[in-house]
Amino acid sequence: MLQCFIWTVFVLFFSFSSAQQGFGVINNDWHVSLANQSLTQALKSFVSVLTRNRTILIVGGQNDKNVYQDGMLSMNLPTDVSNITRQAHFISMSTSAIIPFGSNPHGYTYGIDPWANEEWLYIVSPKSSYNATQQRLWQYSITNNVWSSRTLSKPRRNTCVVYVAFSQQQQYLYIIGGAINDNNANDEWTISNEMERYDLKKQKSERMSAMNVARSGHSCVYSTKQKAIYVLSGLDKSQNLTATMERYDIEGDEWSTVWNTTAQAPLAMYNPRALHASVLLESNDTADQIDIVSVGGRGPHDEPLSAVEILSIVAVHNQSYVRSHASSLQFPRSSLAVVSQANYAIFALGGSNTSSEY
């Protein structure tokens, strides 16, 4: 198989429709960005978030020469994202400050502190690429351009992180699953179902309820409507792909399997995958539907995937689930990043289609 990393940026358009009471694909097609059709270099396993001023930040990662990157790239989007495919120059790029670590990030999330009006990027990563036993939480104030870090309880690889804020004094990171190093030995990693909650104000961690299935290389999203976290697919404890999905009730501290009520069995993804990316589409109104879009990843034969699928929660309070396919990526890719703009444009960035990544 061709060994290469992906440079291109693709866009998929979604739209909210009152008739459908949820989100639906407008043209169900991916478009290559017209002007700057690629990143400044091929990257995988990097951090990517979309800020309030329509800037995509790309942090760290690994290039096609297997060199860890210590830079931060910004990509500015236009005000009217709906005209992206018709604009001659819709993205401008610039290099920002050097990041303080030289390793793949192993889990990250974006959060806005509405009480301080401050945007944050949180990254779970080893302290350096040469010392995987010192787990750090890197905190980047996007608003003030300041980095800081804290020590976490256990080193984790390929974990998943979400930010949840209930009040000024109740702001948390949920760090979910991944491969954990319990013995501080570089090569002893066990895929885990453990979840810890890090209190950003008190700066301490506590153990929460564990997932039903141990996972690594999974994806996760947070729904403010449901006050729930969803985790999707990944590698299980035996390092086999699992197609199952789980829902975590934050208020009840309880995990449940996403269930197919018709078949009376767990609802499985069409394509089990790991090292993929998922994004939540959730409107701010009373529409009783949310959508989780999962993109790319590695398949059961360690092959890169182009498949895109949607998990729709069509009755938010009753958890009624519907699966559907979306248009496939033009290039299969894993270890990619996705961000969504205004709940209808999804950007897929970078990634790898090498023959093996596990």
C-alpha cells in the first residue's frame, strides 16, 4: 500500500432543518479547499481546534519523516463559510509560538470559560517524546497566548478528553480510557476502561465510573443538551476493534451501552475503527436531535478508512438512535483531525494512509 501522509483539507457541509428536526447533509459531498489545498507539511496525530474568531489552530503532531513537530499553525476562515468552495482564497496560514513539548498529543479538547471569557486548549501528553512515563496536562490560553502545565496521575496514550463547565468553580476535564502505564515502565501499556475527572479549579483528579469496555484510539464527544459523553469504537483490551458505543450520564456518574431497541442488542457502528475523529453537531434551540459524525480511522485489517457515518440521537431525552452513512472521504486517512463550523461545515485535516499504525 502507498505509504504517505495527507496534506489536504476537505470540507463537508451540513445544515439545520426545522422540517427534519435535526441536522441533515445538504449535498453529502466533500470538497477540496480551492486556494491553499494543503497544510504547510504533511501531518498526523496533531491537535486541531476551531476558535471563536474562526481560526483553526494546529498544534504539534508528526510529519511524514516521523519527526515530532513543536510548532503551532493557524488557519483563518472567512466569515461566510457557506461560500468556501466558491472563494479563491478562503484560508490564510501563519506560524505562531513554539509549543513547550515535542511529542504526539494523546488526547485533547477545547473549552470556553464563559465566566472569564477565555478560550482554552487542553492537551494530555507525555512531558517529552523521550519520557513517556511523566504524564502532563498542557493548558494553553488561546485568549492570552500563555502555556502552563500540570502533572496527571497516570501516563496515557490514545486517550480521549472532554471539557465540561457547570459553573465558574465547577469546570472539569474528563479523561477517558486509553493505554495506561501503571508501573512507570516505558513499554508496559494496558488498554483501560478507567476514567478520571480533573478539576481545573482545584487542580486535582478523582476516579469516576469506568466504561463497560476498555478502549484505546476511540473518539468522544460531549452533549450539553444531554449532559452526556459519548464514546465510539476503538481498540478493546485484547487490541481488537470494537464497534460498540457508550453513553456516560455525568449527573448520575453512570455508563450505558448505546442500544438498538429493535434488535435488543448493542448498536454497532457500520465500520469499527480506531484512530478516527468524531464531531458533535448540536443546535442551540429546542430541536430534539443531535448528530455525531465519525470520520476515517483504521479498520479491522489495519487499513486506513474513508468511511464516514452518523449516529443521530433523534429523541434527546429518550435516547432513540439512528445510524446513517455520509459521503466518504476522497482519501482514506487515520490519525486525522476534524472541526466543525456553525454546525454545518466539517473540516477534515491531515492524517495518514500508511499501511500500519497500530
